[in-house]
Amino acid sequence: MSDVTNGRIERMLRRHHIEVGDILYLTHEGQRTYLHLQDKRAIPTPIPLKTVAACFSPEDFWSIQKGVVVARRYVVSIEGKGLYTMVDGRQFQGRGRNPAEHRRRAAQLAARGAVPVGTRIPQSLLERCKIMENAPAPFCLIELVFNPEGRGVDFVFRYCNKAMEPLIDVNPNRIYDHSFYEIIRNGDRKWIVPYADVAMNGSSHVLENYSKKVERMFRIFCFQPEPGYCACLLVQQDA
């Protein structure tokens, strides 16, 4: 690639205050390339997608189909025959002609910090969680587990404090090692996206959810205590 082209792309990134680490994915739509960012902006440019993508490391940005390049760090899971789910919930179907490539990439996702199925939770992490046992606010620790092929499987409860009891239908001592969606039967599948972002990428999120069981709105503060885990502190909102 020429220095002129590189300079043009660098100027475009500076003009829109874009850091490479903030790019979720690139798409080609109509006659333009769009850079989709963490802050939900979609920045258009007439520079061809292949030209823009060539400025980034192919290990960090994967071309998965014609007109779509995704940032590896923001891929939540790769399922089936190459269905990529991104941290913002958008899904892209990868090329059908190379399933081995999708399996290889899925294995890379599993190796980046999420905990494989069957791995024991570190006792030191449990000990740290127990400081929240008698806290007045509900608190829980959930783990993102992967199957051997590296696809995201589910979230599993690893710890809940006493204040979580009113929000769930069973005693917290009975929910450990059970699926998040097995316990929270009406849980929306959209939650897996921000929780996975926290568990895998160390991001933090503030979510809001209404609990029908106690008829209260909660703000959920999510953070990563260790790679592969998402800790959630629930704060009740004023009526």
C-alpha cells in the first residue's frame, strides 16, 4: 500500500477521533465503507474496505465474508457454520466454503480468557466474592463457558449473595453450576452480549432491567474480576 493511501486513512481516523481499538467491524454498504465503533457511531468513507482493512493486522481483524471485516476482540461467539455474533448484538454469516477457518477462529476465542467447560473456579476469586455475602445490594458472579470447539455456550452462576434470593426462584446455594437461563427462565438472550464483552474483553457495562418478581427496576453494574468472569452488582432504582 502506498504512503499516500496510508496517510489518507490515518487522517480519516484522526479527523473522526477513531482509535483502532474502538473499531468493532468494517462493512461495505452501497458505495462506501463504514467503520462501526464502540460508541455506536458508523463512520462512512469512500476508501475501499480492503484498503482500509489492509492497514490493520490480519490477526486482529478477520475478513469473514465479502464486505465484512470484524475485530477479533469484539467477537462474542462463532456458532454453526460460521455465524459470528459481535458484542453489539449484530450477527454476520461467514463464508461457507471454509468451515475449518471458522473452527480455528472459534478455538482462538476460547483460548483468550473465557473458561472452558469443567474448569474449577479459582478459590481466591470465591473468597473475594464472599465479602459481599451480607451486602444490602444483590451481587452475583457468572462465568462464560465454552464448549471444546470454542463456541460460547452459556453463563453459569458461580456465586450469589443473600440479597439475590428475592430476585430468583430458588435458594442461591442450589443455582451454582447451573445455566443463567435455566435459573432466570424469562431472561432475555440479549444479555449474553454485554456479559460476554465483560468476561472476555474486560469491558464494563451499566445495564437496566425490571424484575417482575419483586416489581423493581435495577441498575446492573458489570465488571470483570478475572478473565472469563462477569461480576454484577444490582442497585435498586427509586420508584
